[in-house]
Amino acid sequence: KKLVNSDLIIFYNFNQLPNCRFGISTPRRLIKKAVQRNYYKRQIKHMLNIFFKHNSGNCQAISEKHCDLVIIIRPNFLENKFSAKKKLLQDSLDYLFKKKRLNFNLRKKKSTYDS
């Protein structure tokens, strides 16, 4: 299952493990140098840490079940400042965890956030 917007693609799935797992992908054709790819991975990892610390420190405080998330960056992600990237990722995760509760019937081409 996935959520796609102009900056990120997020694949998600429930797992039977006692913890959540995260994968971060930075395409080589998008970012040529490994140093830059690692920089963006560290940024996303930091944003995930902030998100989960803000939400009681673990993924189970947000959702009843544990899940696997794979986050793939897209070209628009590179153009934004850190604060805009952080807000976008947090809004996307809030949409997945809180509004939809990781409903498996969710399949969106473009993400729209209902306020």
C-alpha cells in the first residue's frame, strides 16, 4: 500500500514483529554522490525521530499495530528547506497513522489532506 505526493512516496504494511521498521531510499539517478544521498537519509531519520518523540516515543502509541514503512524521496523534496520537508513528512505520517489508521484500502495517486 502506498501514499504518493510530489515530494515523497511512502509504502506501508503491517508486520507481526514487536516493533516498527523503516526504510529510506534516495535514488541514485536523482542524487549522484553518496555523501549527498546519506545527508538526505539522515535528514529523514531525524524527522522520524522528532515525529515519534512528539507522539509518546514509539509507533504503537500512534497505531494499534506495528508497521513497516519505506520512504522514497522524489525530486521536489530536494528543493525544499528542512522545516518544509519536516512538515510535509509529519503531515504524511499523521495522515497515515491518525486519520486512516493504516487502512489497507487506501491507495492515493496524489495526497490531499482534509482539514
